[in-house]
Amino acid sequence: MDLQSRPIRLAILSHRFQRNDGQGRVNFEVANAALQCGIHVTILASACAEELSSHPLCRFVKIGNERLPTELLRNLVYARSSARWLRAHRHELDIVQANGFVTWEPCDVVAAHFVHAAWGKSPWYPFKTFRPYSLYQRLYTVLNTRWEKSAFLRAKRVIAVARPLVRELVHIGVPEQNIEVVWNGVDTEQFYPGEANRAHFGLPSGVPIALFVGDIRTPRKNLDTVLRALREVPDLFLVVAGAVERSPYPAMAFELGVYQRVRFLDQVTAMPLLMRSVDMFVFPSRYEAHPLVLLEAMASGLSSIVSGTFGAGEFLGDGGLILNDPNDVEGLAACMKSLASDPTARKWMGAAGRSRAHEMQWSTMADQYLRIFYSVMEQQLSPSIEVLV
């Protein structure tokens, strides 16, 4: 049977399907590629780009409530609503794909962008105090460790977005033969080296500038270590892109005496232009899988300083420096000082990173997802085919 001669009825479950949202961009690209191949796609999400929802082969089912006060509550409401919908409509679908734990119902394909069990056992896990916020984060980690394990074990195929996740998934009991590695992608036409416009962001001219991007309301992305290291690199300016509301880091920068050399931009929509306007990317995250923002920095021709906690060496190549211990302030300061004082090295590393980014296009990623969907379809149909024979 030529499975690719008949359209698959595919459902994808995730909170957001949007171009300007990290995980949402992955969802967008997979759904868009499926629609372009004639696959009938049902999207269960809180938010969906009109480009997808208006497609004649797309059915958008609005699920969840993004205005609820905590991520845990938002996830539970989504899981309950999506499970109820799936139980009523499962007969209309061939393949159900989800991202981690998002529903109480079993799914055929589950993508692993994060493994909470590994994060909770990490030596850099920061939520070990009895403060209310730490207690909430520990509860969030414990519950998601249990729920996502069930989601991964019940799936016919698990997609790991980086090779280190394979080891983490096997450790919680997922059979290795059920795991496939598919790297995330990047748009090298949207992110590219080019003319800077520092004035647009209120950045100084004539000094090297490092860029940090990420959620700065929690310590996982590790801006605290970057700020401490910045004290040792007096000639370097830092720009931070991330939601400032309820973030402790502006106050921390003031306490450390580096506030005059840090520009907090809040959330940035013109990220490609910002990346063209700085000199290096600094991202010593305490736990990641395959961060899109690093791929975007590589595509933009930026030399990068990253932590070794997520196997960046596998795809970064010669595009930057890797810090073994994300909490190593002195080591990070040495890396930052080295690149700040050597524009030739920055240029060489940036070109190497750009070259590697060309190998990780969104189309390459989406094609691999579609291949896995067809493979699972064939696996599901094979018992029926054997009976007919």
C-alpha cells in the first residue's frame, strides 16, 4: 500500500502555533508542512496563526485558557479539555502528535523538548529552598515528571530534539528503538548577518555588545551568572531580551554595579535586527534541549558562548565556546573577555555557526516529522495487511 497516496488525518496538540513563539514556531512549521503536503490537520491549541487556521485543510479547535494565573493551572485545563475532545473525535483521526505532556489521552507521536525528570535531578537545579516560588517550581517539576513519563511510554514513537535527550528518555524507561532524533530548525533567510541598527534599540556604539535572550523570571536560563561575570569584563556591554515584569535581574544588575552596562529591552519582536546589531551571543543555560534562540544566533553569524549542559557541541561546531559548568563565573568571564577583545575570532566563529545553521532548516525538520508520521501509519496498518494476506 502506498501510504503517501492517501491523506493522513493528523491532529497536533500544543498550546500555541505561531511564528514568533519558540515552541509555537516548531508547531507552526510541522503543521504548515503537513498542510502543504495535502494532509488534513486538526490543531488543538489556545492560539493559532491565521495562516494555518484559514487553510482549507485545517480544523482549528480552540482549547485552554491562557489568562489563567499559573502555567500549572493552564496546563491542567488544557490537558482536561483536549482529552475530552480526543475521546469524542479519535475515530476521525489517523495520527495524534503532542509535545511532552499536554493531554491525559495517549498520543501516537510525542516530541520531547524537555525532560523534567532530568531537570529535577540536575546538579544545577535551583529550586531547593522552602520559599513559596521554589516550592511551586518543585511541585511543577515533580508532577510533570510523572505525567510526561506516562505520555512518553504510551507513545508509539518519541521524537527527541537533541541526542542528550535520548539518554534521559531511556533513563525513565522509554525503549531506545522508539526514539528518533530530529533537531529543531531555523530560517536562515529571516536570521542572517547584515547591517546593524543599534540606535533602534538605544544601544551604544563603539563598544562590543553581548546579547542574552530568554525567560528572565526564572533562574534556569542563568542570567545571574552572566551578570556576575560581566563585572570582570568592564569593556563589554550586555543587552537582555526577555519579559522584565516580575524579573529579579534588573535589581540584581544594580546591586552588582553593572546596571549602567546592561540594557533590559523586555520582549523583542525585531529579534533578527537585534541579532545583527550585537557582537556575540551569551547563553549559559542550566538546562536546555535544542534551543531555537541559539540556532537563530548562529544563523545571524554571531559567535556564541553556551553551557555544555545540552550537547551544544554536537550542532554548534566551531561556532562558539562551550562552558562546562554553567555556574562557573570566572570561566564565563574569561570566555566573554576573550571574544570581546578579539573581533577576528568573533567573525570566524560567526561564519562557522552560520554554515552549521544552513544544515538545520525548518523544511529539513518538518520533512523528518512527516516521515515519522507515515512510518507510524504503516506500523498501525501492518497488522490489518497481514490478516488480509
